[in-house]
Amino acid sequence: MRILVTGGAGFIGSHTLLQVLAQGHEVAVYDNFGNSSRESLRRVREIAGREVLLKEADLLDKAALDEVFEAFQPEAVIHFAGLKAVGESAEIPLAYYSNNVVGTLNLLNVMQERGVRRLVFSSSATVYASDNGLPLVESMRRGATNPYGRTKQQIEEILEDLGASDSSWRIAILRYFNPVGAHESGLIGEDPAGTPNNLLPFVAQVAVGQRPRVRVFGNDYDTVDGTGVRDYIHVVDLAAGHVSALQYLNEHAGVHTWNLGTGRGTSVLEVIDTFARVSGRTIPFEIGARRLGDVATSLADPSKARDDLGWRATRSFEEMCADHWRWQESNPRGYAPEN
Ligand code: NAD
Ligand code: UD1
């Protein structure tokens, strides 16, 4: 198939490209490099030994989107492109609604006009309401609590309306839990701009000596050791979920939603401890206040993806840390040219 990958230069996109290329598909990336670099695509080409076409443009530029559909004639789209920082989304909500919701509407309109009806969409566990029981099941109530999460929730609703209006659409909504790790080559990985918001990249930067210590956001939660528990998933397992979803869409029309997680929880202190052991580095930390908007525990029930897609995450938390560390140690400044 010819597959257009929006946001393909980013963290999850670059890892998914490798697996899509390995399946023999033709790939074109659509990215504005707002949160990524050309270097990730160069390395994807190097690892895969395959060409990846690139259109450098913004989702808000509908004419540019239309041009790529005209030139590349995609049969399916994997849609990663979006802004993703929760804190920033509360500061500049309009940028988030424009980029994520309007950007997706532009994409869907061009797909509709061009007769392309196959889409895999990056959603997030953040769409679940915080008063659901655990583990989280796809049928549970949505109730995002920040602008970023609401963009994902609104896009899910748009996709469901679209599928209900026209049964020829084939749409996979993938709700990612906490993607971490990196490709085993150590050549591609997560390269956050500025101070990382997420725990694993922060811990990795402390391990490599770029930051003095980790601040643990609260140790008075009702969890195993009082610190927040999350369902971390290796980005390579997550990427494989996209290939499985695409295969499913070959045989099934309609709109389908799956959790992509492991079903296993790891606390902040367990993250620090495992990362220190795997990297052989000391990771100083201090206990701080809770972060606004955090929940005690987030955990997937991954059984629907297993039953429908035959997909399951296979990599352990140690492997996530080891692969993250290999990437961090060999690229202390990420994709920056002065590496
Ligand atoms: P990322 O920032 O590394 O990748 C997103 C890519 O999209 C970047 O290359 C960026 O330049 C591009 N992009 C953003 N807005 C664009 C626009 N308007 N036009 C063109 N390109 C644009 O993020 P990621 O971690 O790879 O996440 C990919 C997707 O998965 C996002 O939609 C994100 O919300 C979602 N998601 C991520 C996580 C996570 O923890 N990483 C969790 C749940 C969901
Ligand atoms: C964050 C986002 C969520 C998004 C998810 C995956 C918030 C409020 N939520 O969630 O919307 O879907 O990332 O990208 O930002 N922690 C520390 N110290 C740190 C950083 C984090 O103790 O410096 C703790 C957090 O309190 C949490 C755990 O580590 O308990 C994981 O945090 P993080 O990596 O930010 O992920 P989420 O909180 O799941």
C-alpha cells in the first residue's frame, strides 16, 4: 500500500515508519518539523535501507495536503501529527484546538474529497474520565480534563460521526498509554525540546548527567509506594500495534477503538530504581508536591487489542529502560547536529 504518515518524523511516527517499511509499503511523511528534525528521517532511511518521501508542510495548509494526495495517491493514512504537551495546552488552548482539531478536519476533508477512507489515528489514554475503575476498558466513559486531552476526545467523536455517516470509512482509534524506550539500534528515540514533561526522558537526562535530580510529583497517592503508577509501553511494541490495526482495516470497515498498553503498572520510584540499575548510573531524586491534573494510577486493559488484532506488547520494563538508555547515552543531545 501507499501510506501517508503525518507526523512521521516524531517519536512514535519514526518508529512506526520502520515497521511499515519492513512490511513493504510505500511511505510518504507529512511533517512541519515543529517538534522533530530531518535527522530522524535520515536515520530511518539508514536503518531501513529504503526511501521515505517527505512533504514538509503544515496540516493547517489544506492546499499542501491536497498536493501530497495528488502526487502520492495514498491508500491509507496514519495520523500522528499533533501537539501533545498537556501544560502548554492550558496556556495556549487555541493553538492546540487549531493544530489538532482543525488540522485533523483538513486531513479528513481532503481524504473525503480524494476517496481515501482508511485511517489510523493516535489517541491517548488521557481521554478516559478519571472516575472510571481500573484497568481502563475501551467502553468506559471519556472525560478529558485538559485542552490537549479534549482535542483527542473531540477528534474521536468526529471520527465516530464520520464512520456513522458513511460505512465505507475504515478507522482505527489507538489509545496509547505511556510510550517509552527506543529502537534497539540506539539511532532513533525520543528527543524532547527543552525540559521534558514526561518522566522517562527526564530520568534519562538525569542519568546522563544533564540534570541534577528527578523531582517525584507526590508520594502520598494510594499506590504501592505512594508515587504515581503508569502503564509504560515500549515504543516498538506500540509501533507494531499500528501495523496490526492497518491489517485489521483491510478486512473490517467501521470505526474501531483499541487501548495500546501492557496492563502492567510501574510506580515513579520503580522507574527510577530500574533505570538506575539498567544504566549503572546514580539517579538522585527528591519528593515534591503533586502535579496538578495527575491521577494516582493509569492502567490499560489491553485484551481487546489482543482479541481483535492478535497484538500484544512483549517487551519488559527493563527492556524499555535499556533501549531508552542506549539512545540517550549515544545521543546525549538527541538529534542536535553537535552530537
Ligand atoms: P512528536 O511531537 O514526537 O511527533 C508529532 C509530529 O507531528 C512531530 O514530528 C511534529 O513536527 C508533527 N506535527 C505537529 N503538528 C503538525 C502540523 N500541524 N503539521 C504537520 N506536522 C505536525 O509526538 P509523538 O510522541 O510521536 O506523538 C505522536 C502522536 O501520538 C501525537 O498525536 C500525540 O498526541 C499522540 N500521543 C503521544 C503520546 C506520548 O506520550 N508520546 C501519548 C498518547 C498519544
Ligand atoms: C502525561 C500527560 C498525559 C499523556 C501522557 C503520555 C499530564 C498531566 N498528563 O501523563 O496527558 O497522555 O503523559 O504522554 O501531563 N512524574 C514525576 N516527575 C516528573 C515527571 C513525571 O514524578 O518529572 C510522575 C507523574 O506524576 C506520573 C508519572 O511520573 O505519576 C508519569 O508522568 P508522565 O510521564 O508525565 O506521564 P502521565 O502522567 O501519565
